[in-house]
Amino acid sequence: MCGIVGYAGKRAAVDILIRGLKRLEYRGYDSSGIAFVRGDRIEIIKSEGRIDNVEKMAAKFAETSPGGNLNDVHFGIGHTRWATHGKPTTQNAHPHRTGHVVLVHNGIIENYQELKKKLVARGHQPQSETDSELFGFLVLEEMEKGASLMNGVRLAFDSVEGACSVVVMSERELGVLVGARRGGSPLVAAIDPEGGAILASDAQPLIDITREVIFVEQGDVVVGDSKGVHFFDLKSGAPIQRKTTRLDWSVETLSKQGFAHYMLKEIHEQPTALVDTFNGLLDLAKRGDPDPFPFADREVAKLLESASDIVLIACGTSWHAALLGKYWIERWAGVRVSVELASEFRYRQPVLAPQSLVIALSQSGETADTLAVVRQVNGLGNKTMGITNVRGSTLSREATAVLYTSAGPEIGVAATKTFSAQLLSLLIIAGHLGSKKGRKLEPVFDELLRVPHLLAGELAGTLASRAHAVAKAIAGYKGFFFIGRGYSFPIALEGALKLKEIAYVHAEGYAGGELKHGPIAMIDPNMVVVVLAPRDSWREKTLSNLEEVKARGAVVLAIGDPSDEALKQASHHWIALPEGARELDECWAPFFLSPVVQLLSYELALLKGTDVDKPRNLAKSVTVE
Ligand code: F6R
């Protein structure tokens, strides 16, 4: 995982690096550092812990060192780390110096042990426990033999195995940044219109400078200096051309806009994320009978229509979205859908029919396991489709076709609005395929237009205040079960994941019908059971499950329709879904339940005092398996 950023140009580099790292902190946040050029030397400031530490150290450096004005620094690199090799200590933090070479690295060097032995035998003395530092020795050796920095980096890749990105500089070639990408660790480059170059693990650090960005492909080397960027082939060194993409994200979307946390802001942005996703996916001019869900992208539509069956693959929250996709696509389109965890699928011998379409869901578009499946399936000759929130992400470039959700940048590590946007994209797929099969789904489309309004009407008011009050009442309990049936089952899984992830509380999600098969043994008066029971086809059965856990002493929090007096009476705590939701088809319940369980986890996390936006041990983009 890890985030990297590099700048060479005319602006104050340290400021760009620190601001950039803060935007990349979601990728890892156990230690960080910057390296920058002053005179003919590269200075390094690094620390364990958050980027704030490095920011303070840089301010102190500016105050205390002679000529320490950092506004005169125009060239540097930075890194925020999610530890893989070696503990999150200052020593292991990047940038790493090996002689005159200084580098930052994202990814894993798989032949690390063997490489380390060889380098030590050749007289090098690694100062850290990381695999990353070894890459620096390789560049150094090549430069000592006469290679330029760019060729040194290229040649170093011959000795390492595994996917990674690096940004490297050297005191021998001050003013030059060399970035390279091999495999799944993303890198984005841009020309600074004021003269210069910026590189980073994603586009967020670039946005203050420009919206015209170039996604570095795997197998590319990019050289940046005060004149701009140039691309070369990693293997041959031959110059290559890369296309510029204009981003539709703005600087404003990257700020908290008055919310206490990004996660809270993103929960509240769900109505907008739904509207934008729906507008982005559909060609509204072509809308009508027989297809109320015409995809704007014809390739996407063609692929879907020619599939004999669909395999949805994903990890984590995206996998929960996929589970719901199965319910909807099977219900409306009658197309067989299987749902697979990418990390399991990739190491099986999966059986696909020739026309099976594999759809990979990944908000980041960079999840290592998910990408591995896409590559595997592409290799088998089957078609693949990506559903991602990030334009230019690896998934968007490697899948046969791509469908973008338009949730805007999601910075909180816990997925919230991207999940809802994924749900909507799957529902639209179901609607499109169902319409092609003659199902009359116009009413579903009409309801789609109402969902964001209903949600927006209550999200900031009733739902948020109920979640706050209930969280206070249940915060002290030992553990949580989330139960639901039908469309509520994947939300039960998601609710439990959110709670574990940001509040570090033990929580499990179950299909209501599974309780008797073992988990009910856990129920006692120290356990809270969150019962997801909207007025749908499964409500009666879910209510029976509620009674069973209540009879065994559980504290019951029910989430259901505001008019459901029976449910309210049966539970100890209660959160009502938005008025008006019950007039809609039951397929929409997840769009209301999901923000409620997100808010509940958020409130419980606040009470526990955890770091909501950057929960421990996690990173938003899981680019290693
Ligand atoms: C949980 C969460 C993770 C991700 C998972 C896959 O809140 O965000 O479980 O869903 O790491 O990430 P993507 O969707 O980027 O492939």
C-alpha cells in the first residue's frame, strides 16, 4: 500500500509534499517522511506515526538550521507507509538513502531475502529492515557503473521480483525525479503549468496544481524535471507517449467541508453519489420503454447482454455489494450470478463457461487480489468488466470494459458512499438486463429517482440523531450481531464489518436463518443484536429471529419501518427508516439501511475514541495481497 509523491519545479516543494502525503494518508499511515534538496545535498526528515510529526519536524528544521527557509526548496519526494517488511519505526520509514540515491517505494520486493544476501555479500549495509532500501543499492550500483539515474532505475528492476512503484532522486542528478511502475502499484504524473512535474500514487496530490493528469502504465518510467515529464519504456528505455486525462474532481471535494470526519461527510454525500452515479451510467436521452436503464456506454451494455452468466468478484465491502447484486440480477434478469471473494477465486481452478462475464467490483480499482482475478480471467479468454470509482485506476484499464461509479473521492478508510454507488450500479445492471428480457421495470426506475431525496431528507436529521442516541445506550456491550434476511443480509455483513473496522468492537453479521446453526450459542445479556427488519418479504421470519435472541437475553436494536409498531415494541432500541421508504419496492431497503449502520458504527467509534478516518492497521487501497 503506502503513498508516494514527488515534485520538481518552481513551487515550494515541501509544502506540496506534505499536503500531498496528507491526501495519500489513506494508503497507509504508520510512518512517513520527506526528502528534499538544499544546495547540493538531499535532506531527509522522517518519523514513525502520522504525517503531522514530519510536518512539525520540517517546521523545526526551517527554524533551526542555517538558511533553513524551506520555501526555497523546489525539489523533493515523500512517502506515507503501511508496513509490510519491518516494523513501523523511524528507521524503516521512507525515504531511504543509499549513498547519493534517495528513494520512496510502494509495493513488495518478493525476492527480498535472496536480494539482501547478495547485496550484503557485495559490501552493502542496509540500515533498515525494509525491502525498499535494497532497491536503492541496486540503483546506486548501476549509477556507479556509469548509468544515468533513469537507466539505473530501469536496470535495478532486472534484479527485483514483484509489483512496485518507486520515485527516486540522486545527488548526482539534482533536479531530476525518476518514477517507475511495474505491476499493481499505481502512479500518476502531471506537468505543473508553472513549470515542473509532480508524481504521486493517486491524483489527489496533483489536483491543487492541475487537473490534467497522466496515468503511468505498468512498465513505464517517467522522468520529471522543471520542464515537465517524459515517458520511457521500462524494459527498452525507448521514449513513449502517454495520453493526458482531465479529472472531474475538484479541490473542494477533498476537504471535510465542516464535518468532523471525512467518513461522516461521505455518509452524508450518499444521496449526491447516487444521483451522480445514475446520471453517469445512463443515457437519459435513450430512456423509455422497453429499457428504462439504457447504459451510456454501449460496450458495457453489449458485454452484459451477451453473458451466459455473471461472476461478481470483489473483496471486503465491495464483496458485500456484490452479494446484493446477485439478489437483484437473479430476480429481474433471471441470469445466474455467482459471487466470489477475489482472494479465494484467484487460487482455485475456477470453472467458467465460454460466455461467463466476470465483473470485478473495486472502489479503488487497485485491490491486488481483484486485479489478479481480472488478469487471470483475461488470460482465460473470458470477458471482464470493472466497476470502480476511480477513473484511470488499474482496474479501469485492464478490464475489457469499465463502468464508473461517480461517488467522488472517498477519503475515509471505511467505504461508505462508494458502497451505495456500487449498489446502484448493480441494480442498474439488473434493471437493464431485466428490461432486455421483457420485464417492465419502469416503476423501479421511477422509484430510483425518489431514493436520494428520501435519504437526503432524513440523513442529516432523524437518522443521524437516532444513531447518536442509540449508540450511547449500547456502547458498553461486549459484542454485536447484525442479522438480516434477503436484501438485508449483505447489509448485516457490512454493518458488522464497519463496526469492527472503525470501532474495533467484536461484531458478526449473519443471515437470520443461520443463527440456530451455531451462532445463537453466543447470545447472552452482554450481546447486542442489531435486527435489520424493513417491511419486506422476509420481515416475519426476521421478527421470529428477533424473538429468539431476545428470549436468550440479548439487547435488541431493531431498524425498520417507522409504522412497524410490532417491531418497535419487540425491541429495546429502535431506529426508524425514512418515512416514505415503505412505499418503494423492497429492493431499495439496502440504500436506507446502509447509511444507518454506517452512522451507528461512526457514533460507536466516536464513543470509543478511535481514529475514525484512519483506523488502525488498515489502508484504503489494498495493493498487496
Ligand atoms: C471496508 C473497506 C474494505 C474494501 C476492500 C476492497 O470499509 O473499504 O473492505 O471494501 O478493501 O477495496 P476495493 O473496493 O477498493 O477493492
